[in-house]
Amino acid sequence: MNHFKQALKEGKPQIGIWSSIPAPYITEFLAGAGYDWMLLDTEHTPTDVPEMVVQLQAASAAMPGGNVRTAPVVRPAWNDPVLIKRYLDIGTQNLMLPFVQNAEEARTAVAATRYPPFGIRGVSGAMRASNFGRDASYVHHAHESICVLVQVETREALAEIESIAAVEGVDGIFIGPGDLSASLGHPGNSAHPEVESAIRDAIVRIRAAGKAPGILMPDAGRASTYLELGAQFVAVGLDIGLLRQSLDANLKQFR
């Protein structure tokens, strides 16, 4: 069972950590902290498929305090069927796909996660996802445990929320605050009133459309507000940001 996907389906909030440091040692360290989910990024990091294999292995090896392990969510560099196929084949269950602008692009994303006749995912008999071919049922049931999250991060995409949410197979819609603020004319300022209003409106609309809303928000106050509005998967910290803040604060004590 994909516990993360099930939690979203049940409307349970999932608190996450965002990871941009492409190192399995760091992945294991973060996964052991006990967050519900962690984003393993390849869009804005040097990470590629071979590196992600060991990051997924590291996440599985982590030993959190609770009974359910932190769910890794992989973000490919683009909503590309070839990339999606490769990350699924190495055992990814949860995908976050960037820059989905409309329902057609959402359908393309879902189709890339399904085997024919329901999609276009290529079949391999010996990949990590099927225990290297030992699990003969994988090809028939893989879609049941794959969680598809799509990113809405432009003014144009905001207008398409309801049609995107109506696509069967989309489990959640993630609001990208950085790109959204740039699209709305306020680059680098996700706290601008226009951006903040758009985020809040999007969360409410996504939830009303029956899908799980998500966002990255390191500001604890705003993250709490979004959770109260109905956001379900919220990353409340970024590994590089937390490390940078701690390093800067530590040095400031002496200089």
C-alpha cells in the first residue's frame, strides 16, 4: 500500500521536508527525521536517474521513530513521459510533475504512469519497481499505488484548476509559490498580497474539486494557515535553506 496516497485520499494532512541536496547520506538523514513525506528534486538539482536510485534506497533504509516510513516524492525535471517511465522503473511511487498548464497536460502525465490500454508507459520485465521481474502482478496493479501530483505555478494554470482536478488519476495539485509569484509579476516575493490571495484561493478551489492541495512553505505561520484552509501535503522546510540559516547564524555569533 502507498500510505502517502491513501492519506491524501482520506484527507489527512501530510507534513513534508523538501530536499535539494543530491546525496543519499542526506536523504537517509532526512527520511529518519519522521516527516510524512519528502520531496527529492531533480528539476533544480544535478540529480539524474542513477543518483535517484541510491536516494530511494537510502530513504528505504532510514529508521524513523514511527511505524510508517517517510514517503519519497520524486520531482522529474519536466512532465515528460520518458523521464516519468525511468523514475517509475526504478521504484518511484510518488511523482510531482512541474509546470502542468491544463487538463490535456495533466492527462499526458497520468497516461505516462499507466500501462496500456490505460496509458503509454513502456513495459519492462526486469526493473527495480517489480523486484527485477519477480513480482509478476506489478504490471497489472502498479497504477493502484502510484500517486500523481501535478504543479500549478502560473496565472494561466490557476484558471484551469477545476479542469485539471477533473482528470482521473490526478491525486493532488501542488501550488508552486516561486514560479507563481514570478508569473503574477512579483518574482522573489511569494508573500506579496496578490500572490498570497491567489495561493489561498487555489487551495480552497483544489479541495472543493476533490483533490489534495499541496505547497512548499517554510514560513510556519503561513504553512499553518494553508493547512487550516485545507492544504494536505505541505513541505514546511528545505534542507539547503535550513542548513544555510544554521550556518549563517552560527558564524554570526563570532563575527
